[in-house]
Amino acid sequence: MKQSLAQKASSVLLACIVALGCSAAASTAALSSSLENPQTAYAAPAQKAGWKSSHGKWWYSHGNGKYAKGWNQIDGKWYCFDKAGWMQTGWHNEGNTWYYLNPSGAMHVGWKAVDGAWYYFNASGKMVRGWQTIGNSWYHFKNSGAMSSKTWVGDYYVNKDGRMAVNAWIGSYYVGSNGRWIPGYGSSFNEVCWTPGGKKYHSDGCPTLSNSKHVMYGTVAEAGGRGPCKVCR
């Protein structure tokens, strides 16, 4: 009898251990699922629409048993979610097009400083490259998207703030109203000339001044707003 009772007790204990093991395995599987798929992990019988946070990540429930994936416009802003439904942040690439997603997840539009460089994202959120008109000024962006500054880009010069220089001396070189360096106004030339009634300034020896009796010399600033001559430039 004693041996029979001991055997029964052992059987009961073994059954409890097996049951606890199955329960733990099920919990582990549920947690693993929750880390992979917001919907299967946290969907309630009557899940309300809105933002949900799980394990430090964000996802969005549509309230109909489905969750956001890919690009979604929420409250007027665009967000991007991966295939599992998690909200993305930081740089996001699609083909050869780059986007920037703010810490809030919202797609960035306009100027953005990232790691010490300035970038510009158009109204569609796409990072721009090359020459771009922003506001009333021209800017140049490298292939990486970073804004060029304090450098020559071909025959054009961009200032420290990125704006293309116009009607200005860059060292001993002069750029005109269209921003382009004017040939002949190089390192050996620091002075222009003009006639009192003329609307243009010229380089010394310009053929249009060959018959002029009164010629004045000075800097472009002293030329009083006159533009460059198209013949001698």
C-alpha cells in the first residue's frame, strides 16, 4: 500500500512538472511572437485604433484587426512601418531615393542638419541633390545630399550658408548676377571701368570704350550698381 501511494504521488508530481513546462513554453512562444508581429502579439478582442507601444517600439492599429505597414498618412503626417508593423526612424532608403524619419516617426520635409551636414527634403520628403532653388536662392547639394558650402562648384561659388554668390568678388575673382564667374576678371584684374552715363562696367581695353573720352576706374561697388558688359566679359 505504501509503495502504491508513493507511486501515485510521483505520478502527480511528474504531471505538474510537465504542465508547468508546457505553460512556460507557451509563454515564451507568445513573447517571441510579440517581438515579431504587433498584431498577433497585442491584438485585443476589440483593439481600438491608435498608436501602441511595445518593448520600446511603436506600431499603429487601424482598429479593424489590422495594423499599419509601409507608408501611412496619420493625422496629416507620413510614417513608414516595416513588414512586421514597427514604426521606422532615421534614414530610410527606397531605390536611390532617401528620406529622413524624425524621432517621432514623421517624415521630414525641409532643411535638416544630420551629423554636422545640412540636407534638404522636398515636399514629397525626398532628399535633393545637385542645384536647387530654395526660396529666392540657389543651393548646391552633393551626391550624398549634403549641402555644399564655401567652395567653387564649376564656375559658381557657394557661400558658407550654402547660397550661391552673385555680383560679388570671391578673392580676386568676380561672379556676375547669374552667379557665374566672369572670364577676364581673374587674379590679375581687380578694377573695372565705366563711363559717367553708361549702364555697364567694363574690363580695361574693352572695345566698346575705344571712342569714349571720359572713362572712370574703380571697384564694382564704386560702379554704382552697373552690371557687367557682355562684350568684354
